[in-house]
Amino acid sequence: MIETLSARIEATTARALASGALEPIETEETRIADGGVSFLVRRLSTLLRKERIGRERAAAARPVDPFDPPESELTVAEMSATHVAVLNKFPVLHGHLLLVTRRFVDQESLLDAADMDALAAAMCELDGLAFYNGGAVAGASQPHKHLQLVPLPLAIDGPFAPIEALFDAEAGQEGPVSLARLPFAHAFVRLAGEPAVAGAALLDTYYALLAAAGLHARAGAASSPYNLLATRRWMLLVPRARERFGTISVNALGFAGSLFVRDEAERAALRSAGPFAALRAVALPRAGL
């Protein structure tokens, strides 16, 4: 019997927790309602350890690439000749998977056929939210190219992802569109929603979204940092202007309706301004707004 990817994730998680290789980040979850979305806001009580390790790696005489090679105890599966599936060492969400290139490729590089084939193989088995932080300005914490995949739903109640509350039922079915209720630059398209996700179709949609968002290739990278989010049902691309709203770092999950803060002061600042103010501050402005 062939072991499924989800079974491999569970088995690897159990072993990595037992050995200490996996270090989940404890969270305290609250909701902040804004603009018709019930945003998930998680206070990350053990985030400082992850940040310290990141600073130590950055300060090392020879920069440390945690994916060259990835920790064996965190490695879930060989996805293809080009990609390996690895558990996020510091997960907030159970089963947080990274699809990592075997050889070093810069995180600011455009996604290619091999990336999308690996993603499609994972999404055929896992009904999750995939995302890509296209560069440090878009929230990428590692320069080694990797897509990420987290299980859906993000919350027990409500839509699979909180931002879906603003998706029009018909919008994006015929190609990339701009959704009326998202107050920042973006491009959105609906997918077929079938489990048999095809890498070639994902790649074509990705390039269409880049074009619709006004981004173009420049030396193998997009002309602006961006976040890409994808499920079996839709894909969303958001060009970025900056990484942070005040001291709060925002990655792709923010545009799904899930934000992270380090302490009560950051949570209070987010509540006072409103999550959409934070997203508008870090994204490129929408035309006409």
C-alpha cells in the first residue's frame, strides 16, 4: 500500500516532535472584524526564539541555508527530481509543509514548471492553502526558494480562509479580475476546484495573474515583490510595497485573513488601525483608491 502524503506528514510530525526537531510556536488566537472579514490574529508567544535563530544564521561568517540539505527528521517526502517536502521547523499551524528546491534557487525568482508540478502533486492529495512569499519584502524569511502549504480550513468556523467572505460568486471564472471589495492592488481567478490539479494549468494561471497585476519578468524575477495564494478553488496575487505595518511583519497569509503579532502592543495597534489598514499599507495601492 502506498503511503499518502497526509500520512507521511503525520508520521514525520510525530517523530520530529519526539526528537525535538520540530518546535511548534505557541499561539493565542483572537478575532478582529474589519470590512466584512473576521480576521484571525494570532499572538505568537514563542516567536522570539525563531527570530533569534534567524539572526544567528544571518550573522554567521558563512550564511546557513536550512534547506541545504533540509533536516532529515523534518523531511516528509521526495516530491520530484527537483523538490522535497519538508515540515516547517517552527509551525504555527499543524501540518505546515514546505516544498523546497533541491538545489539553491533564489526566493525572488519566478515560479516555474517544476515548482508548479511539485505544488500540483501536493494539492492533489491535500486540500490546503498554498502560498509563496516572493522576496523578503513579501515576508520571505529564507532566501532558498520554497512554496508553502497549510491545511484548510484556517479556522473551524466560517469560510476555509477568512478573506473568502469577500469573494464574489461569479468573479474570476473567465480569467483574472480585480475583486470590488479588496482595497489593495491584486489579481484573482477562480480554478476548477478538482482534486486532479495540473501543474501546467497552475503555471499558466500564475503568469496570467502576474500580467493582470501589472508585473513583468526582470532578470528572472518579478518587477515587484508579491504574494501568491492558491487553493484548489482560486488563486490570488498581491503586489507588495513593504514588509511591515509598523513593527508587524505581513506575509501571504495576511491576505488570506490570518495575521500574526508578537505581543499585546502589536495586537492593540492592529485592532486600532484595522487589519485592512495594515494590508493596504504593505500592498501596492489599488488604482483609484
